Amino acid sequence: MKLLAVIDTSVKKEGLQDLTIHRAVSSIPFAGRYRLIDFPLSNLVNSGVTTVGVFPSYPFASLLDHIGVGKSWDLDRRKNGLFFLPITQRDGGLSTVGAFAGLEEHMQFFTKSIQPHVIVSNGFVINQLDVKDMLDNHIQSGADITEAVIDGVSLKKYILSKDLLVELIQTHREKSVVSVEDVVNLKKSPYTFNQYEYEGYYAIIDSVQSYFQASLALLDEENRKQLFLPDRPIYTKVKDEPPTRYIAGSKVKRALIANGSTIMGEVADSIISRGVYIKKNARLEKCIIMQKCVIEENCNLSYVIADKDVYIGEGVVLHGTAEQPIVLRKGETVTKEDLR
């Protein structure tokens, strides 16, 4: 594959702050067993791309723990494979995809590569982009930069020649541009631009509301069929855990539940991650419960997002809305006394 890949996971989204205090946006759990980074990574390997540079900014420990050396995506190779390339800048240029100041810190990644083209992607858009087809479209167009779009909405994924990207990185200050996304949005001369029309499922995760809506949309079987394609699987970090236990008296309706959980209460229209414990007479509706949360007896929750390791004490009642779901931050403890 004549394509080098950049996944810019340094992009910040203020609307996701409650979920990104301890992690990058691309490391946010999704659909019970995945992380957002799994989708762009899987798109690349399903299209035959074998050289991928992940450019994170602080905090990136969670992301590094998840992707490791890329084994789950068959990117743990002696030649090429996955490169984890942290950037030091923490301020400025991090709200836009393909920030040149960050890419500049790892110029050897580009100068040593032999692939003539680069795809610059992000870690917060979920889709099933055929990168090979997009590259063919880019070459046929003769344009300098091709942008992936759907119905006029940018997916913030761009293909350009490696030589052009290196030139832009080296001259971005004098040309007053900050990123690949910025060059495309400004239609900066003297470059020419092309749009690749993507068809299929997509979701842009840039706020708690969009995350909540995109997550629960996967309870619809048709949406799952469009995203999880048999011939283009979504890979993730492998975890060996036992099947979920459904204790006598539990009730589950229209839910996605990952391995390793114990369900004793009632769950409806919700997504439950690995290792969650939901005790007797607890009732959950339209909730997203992340890994290793504990929900004690007689709780009543609706429109709640509980991040990892949250503990919800006995008898707690929390009701958010679709527009404003309640977010419990990673490791938070909530009891009835806290709500008085």
C-alpha cells in the first residue's frame, strides 16, 4: 500500500471534557468493548495500510495502554507497523486536525518513509472509510489534497502527497496556516482540492451529547449492521474475560452488554461495558456504564453516563435527559448522602 497514515489524537474537544480529564478523546470507550481509536485504526488495516503514526498529546497513558505496539491490529511488525509519537505541545493548534507544530516534532517519521502519499486522520470520527478507494479517487482527481465528506459534512480525513505534507510542515509559519484541516478550510492557494464522497454509517464525537446519541444509536440493529461489517471488522485490544452472568430475577431489554459483568437488576436501552456489577432491584434505562462500575441495590438511573470505576451507592436515584445526560467522572463515588 503506497500510503502512510497519521492519526492525530492530540485534538481537544471542550464538549467532552468530563470524559477526557484522564484520557485523550480517541481513548474514550465506545459500544461496550471498543475505544474511539479502534475505528480509524481498523479502517486503515482493512485497507492494507501497514505504517501508522499515532500522534497523541498529554494525557496519553490510557491510549498507550490500549494500543500498545499494535498487536491487536496486526501492526506489531519488524518493518513499518505502528509508531507511537507523542507531541510535547499542550497549548494552541490542538483543536484542529493535522497540526503542523505537532507533526514537526517527528519529521523523521515522514522523511524516512517510502510511501508517496499520506492520509491524515483523527480519533473522534467513527465510520467505515475505504482508504484504498479514497486514495484511488485522490490520484485520479489530480488534486493536491482530497477531503472525505458525507452529504457536505467533513469527516476531517485528508489525503495528500508526502512531499506536500513535508513542505507544509516546514513552511506553515510563513504561510500562516496551522494544520492540514486549516489549509483545506481556507482553500489556501496555490493548492487544488478534491472531495471524496463517503457512503455509509458515521458519527462525529465532539460533545457529551453526540457521544450519548451515537452510543445509543447502536442499539438499533440496522446501525450496527452498517458499522460492524463482516468483511471489514473493527479490531480492539483483546481481553480474556468470562461471559456475563445473568442472575435469576434479572431483566435485560434492548441492551449491549460486554463480557465479565454480573447483572442482577433490570437493564433497558443501555450499553454496559466489561466487568460491571449491577445488583438486585437496580433499574437502568438509557444509560452508558463503563468498565468496572458497581451499582448497588435499589438504584434508579436514566440518561446517565458512568465512566470507569464509578461506584453508585444503594438507593441512588439519578435522572438526566437525552439533551443533558448526567456524567459521572472516572472513579467517582455517589451515595444518597451526596445528593441531599
